[in-house]
Amino acid sequence: MKYVLLLCLFGVALSGRICLEKDWTLEWTFPDDQNINFKLILDQETLDLFGWVGIGFKFPDEGSGMDKADINNFILTDLPTDRYGDGDGLPEHDEDLGGDNNIHDPVWDAATLTYSWSRPVASGDIYDKEYIKDHEYKLLWAAGMMIGDTQMKHFSDDRAMEDIVLSDSFDEGCEEPGVLEV
């Protein structure tokens, strides 16, 4: 039993997370030097009120807004798409801009309201960020409605930008500690 607890502690200790004001949790791990894994845990209210959510990353010197953001876009309960913010409008699919879809192994788990996916740390795509361990980023998040197949613009209360560090020890905004006590 102690061995299992130690494995749980080790796994939790090697992941970063941020709890966002919509009762979402974004977690990340670096399983190796080539990849970063993400997990976005939503709440039922998000599924009831919205039709899409987005999580994006920018470097700290790139200013505010969506311009130059590497965006993971989710039409709710569908798999995520790799997009780029070229201004403050609807982000374009990387593939439509001449880039690549660099979201790998996407999964939607309806039982836990969790999306998980992997991205290369350095994809070589000009529409993607390089995800450098222990570096600062601006995390953008947003949620909005759908009208049919059309993604509508979010309201100002349904988006924000947070400063984060993509480190194993980053843990912000969460009420419960990220490390289990033995």
C-alpha cells in the first residue's frame, strides 16, 4: 500500500496545474524531452452553458489578446483542434494557414468531463509555440456559444489570461494541495 501511495505522490509531484475561475483545471506533464501532455477537466455547468472552450498559450512579451496565441480549441464533446490566433477573431486551423495539426492522442472522457492530449515540445510549425519546461507563458482561456456549426465570440466574463510557468511544481488557484500527504 505504501508503494502505491509513493507512486501516486511521485506522479502528482511531476505535474503542473492551474485551477481556473470557471471551475476548470488544466494539468500538464513532460513525459519526455519531446512531448508535453495536457489534461483539461471541465465542470458540468460549462457543458450546460457553452458550446466551445479554448486554451491558448503565448510568450510573456507577446502582449494581451489572442494575437499570436497557439490555441487548443474544443467544440464541446468533440476532439480538440490545433488553431492559431491571428488577431482577436475566431482562431484559424493551423492546417488552413499552411501549418500542421500538432495535437496528438486526443481523448474526451465524458464520465470525468476531461480532455487529454499531447503536443510536441517543438513541432517546427510556425503556428505553434515551443513548450519549454520551466519557462513563463501567458495562458488564455475562453468559453462561448455555438449557433448550429458556428462558433460565436465569447463574452468578456467568459475569458481571461493567466501568467503560468510550465514546470512540474507549478500549482496555482487550487483549493486542495497538489501533493498527497502520507
